Amino acid sequence: AAAAGAASPADKDRFICIYPAYLNNKKTIAEGRRIPIDKAVENPTSAEIQDVCAAVGFNVLLEKNKMYPREWNRDVQYRGRVRIQLKQDDGNPCLPQFPTRKSVMLYAAETIPKLKTRTQKMGGSDQSLQQGEGGKKGKGKKKK
């Protein structure tokens, strides 16, 4: 009867666990990545996952000292997991646009790169890269 935390087994079903490794494009499937590599993020942190999921309206719980079992690196940045309430008591999704854990993972991976903490680190180099796509690199301005 020694339950880990106050959650009953029924609550466990409604709360999913997301470890940063699930969304990490530096990992292989064998190392724990669960989404396609082209959708994954570079070294996401549990805090970032918490931020984007809380922002969209999920009931989120950050467990800072939990470790993904397959994570060999014990650094703080790799630590932590996020519990997200996926379903309500009646079994319906809390947010209809996220019916599955995969939908939540894909959303988080898509949104983390847009976080202010991420975009600021780039020093604005992100924008210049996007403008250059279109085969017009280095050709100068068009004359009218």
C-alpha cells in the first residue's frame, strides 16, 4: 500500500510522463526518442516541456529529480520528467486537440524551439537564415 506520491493508480492513467529524451533529436530510438527525428528538438529540458504544455492549458507537474532510466548523463539539464494530465476523470481528453500522448510530444517538440529562451540564445541569426531560403542568396537587390 506504499503508493509513490498521492496519486492513485487511476490517476496514473490520466497523467502521462514525458521525459526530455522522448523529444531529443540527439538521441536514437534505442536511446529513448519517441518522435521522428525531423520533428525532434535539440536537448530539450523538462522545464521547457513544462512551459509549453502549461501554456496551452495542460495540468502539468514537473518532477525535477526524476531521471530517464536510459539517460547515462546525470547532469541537471538532462534530469526531470513532466507529468501531464492527458485525460479527465471520465476518460475524455482534457484538451480535445491532444487526444494522445504522441500528439502532446509532437506539439511540445514543435513549440520548444519557439520559446523566448531559445530564440534569444540564437542572437537573431535564425531570422537571417530563413530569409536566405529561396535561391536568392547573394544576388543583391532586384532593380526596379
